[in-house]
Amino acid sequence: MTYFTDTAANATLIERLMFTVSTAFAAAAERQAKRRVYKTTMNELGALSNRDLADLGISRSEVRRIAWEAAYAQ
């Protein structure tokens, strides 16, 4: 006969603190990555001439929106 005892240990204060800190670092890394995509897109589209943008069907006034969508839109 086999017996199974399931004991759920409550997380200690240090474990909860480490989880909170790691979650905060992960969120910061995600924000940093999104910001990098935004800045890269802004720089690349901003470097194009008005004629190049027109060939792509993009107005100069749309560059910021397109960069935001590239980084933050789901």
C-alpha cells in the first residue's frame, strides 16, 4: 500500500521578497525592450527622406504613431 502526503509549505518572507524583486526586474526588462524597439523604429523612419516615406505610403506625421504601434501595440 502506498501513502502520499501532500504538505504545502507556506512561502517564507525571503521567498516572497525574491519573487517580487524578480517580477520587478522582469517588468523593467520588458519595458526596456519595448522602449528600444520604439526608439529604433523612430530613428530608422526619421532618417528617411519625405520621398522615401511617401514611397512607403507613410506621412512624416505618422512616424511617431507607427513607432508606438511597433513597440507597444499587441
